Amino acid sequence: MSTRVTTTVAELRELLDSGQPPVLLDVRWALGDPHGRGHYEAAHIPGAVYVDLDRELAGPPSPDGGRHPLPDLADLQASARSWGLGEGRPVVVYDDLGNTAAARAWWLLRWAGVPEVTLLDGALGAWRAAGLPLESGSSATRHASNAPKPDPDADADADAPKPGDIVLRPGGLPVTDADGAAQLAVTGLLLDARAGERYRGEQEPVDPRAGHVPGAVSAPTGENLAADGTFLPPEVLRKRFEDRGAGDAAEIGVYCGSGVTAAHQIAALAIAGFDATLFPGSWSAWSADPARPAATGSLPS
């Protein structure tokens, strides 16, 4: 994967001030926090469009597909057009959690054939740290706050993004299922992007069983980031993954709880110079099948 993965705050500011600004997507989401839209409306980068991860970046949950299966392509295309995505227009994505949620949108759009998609390095925290402006509300609330007697001929949706014409084409990034993940754990390298305690089976807050896919190697997503929430330098990330066997692996796969933070791991691997395959169902799908074994402890098997 050679396409650049991140955009810096300075670069984004320059792009937003240019005559051809990117589509800016705010993917405010965290496990156990259902108030993403409220966080967005409280403060976001000017011009950003809110993206609902549960509704727009995932299909309905199921035992086979897990908690966040890939959305139907037609549904994803309709959402992408509603965000304003058009052919040839770049996209920048961010969240307020080190891009661990925003990476889901990055991965999905890259998978769907959108070439110019990047993550805002450092996410919203980096924008704040630079002292740059934020805005509140949404297109609807901004419109409602206008003069009490608006022009009846005015466009009521003037603040909403202009619908785009993007055509999505799946297959831009590789995916696998539970059988493929099991095979990767034997013939390649399968990375578990969850926190170490979940990998070891010491706790499992949301999925049916604790533990990990036998043969998978622990590589928590949080270790991809520096203290300021930006990605570690490429050479540091490369050593991190080489220490886990990436340098010798014929193929690399990644899973997490439900296919969200695994996308962040794939972004970090791309920065380090490695291609990787996503197991979208991840542990939520694997652990829902009682026929599939679960390993515990700090070792892969």
C-alpha cells in the first residue's frame, strides 16, 4: 500500500483555505459511548460532516458477521454521496480518539476504491493543540439559529454538504473471513489489535467468550501512537511489526473486537510499509461460533 495514509494539521489547514478543499469527515465514536453526534455538535473542525459509525460504516450485527460487519455497498455509496464525496475529490477523516474510530472510514473508503483518503494525524486533539478554530452545531442547528424570519426563497439546506457523485467499487483492500483468519494464523501472521488483557482472556466486556484466535499475535492498537496521539514514525512502526514477525510473513492479517480498531492497525502497517488483510467479523464473530477454539494467555497458542 503506497498511497499516503495521513495528513498533518498544517496541511489540512492549507487545504481548507484552498479553492479545492477536501471532504472532511468527523467519525466521533467510542465503544460504550453512544453520544458521537452530540460530541460532534459540541465542537468540530469547521466544515466537517458527521459520520455515524454504527449506522453508516457497518451493516446490521449478526453472529456470523459480528458487531460491525461491512455495510452493503449500495448503502455505503448512498452515505458517501450524502457526505459530499465526488470523483477525484480528496477526503480527510478524523475522530477524537487518535483515529482509532476514523480509521474505519479510511479503510472502508479505500476498500471501496476511493484513492485519496487520509487520516488527520493526531486527530481532533492535534487541531486543538494548534489553537485552530472549532465550530459547534450541525447543518440543521446552524440553519435554525439564523434570523427568525429567513428569506422564504433561501435554500433550507444551504449548510448541508452538496450531494456527491462518487461511484464505489469494492475490492481496493483485501478482506478475509474466520476460516481465512485461522489459516493466516498458521501460514502467515495474524495480529490481534485489541488491548492485551482482552487478548490474554483476562476480561471480555462485550463479546461472547474471552481469549484470542489460536496462533494470533498480540499487537494492541494503542501502541501505534505517540503520547500526542499522532502515529509513531514509520521506522519505529516498522520495527514494532517486525518484532512480531511481519518481516518474514508471507501475508499479514488483522482483527480486533469488531473490525474497527483493526483498521487503525492496517493504517499503521501501511505507514510502516506492510500490506495487511482485514478480518471484519473479528473476535465478535469468531467467539460467537462455539465450534471455534479460543486460546488464552500471553502466548499465541
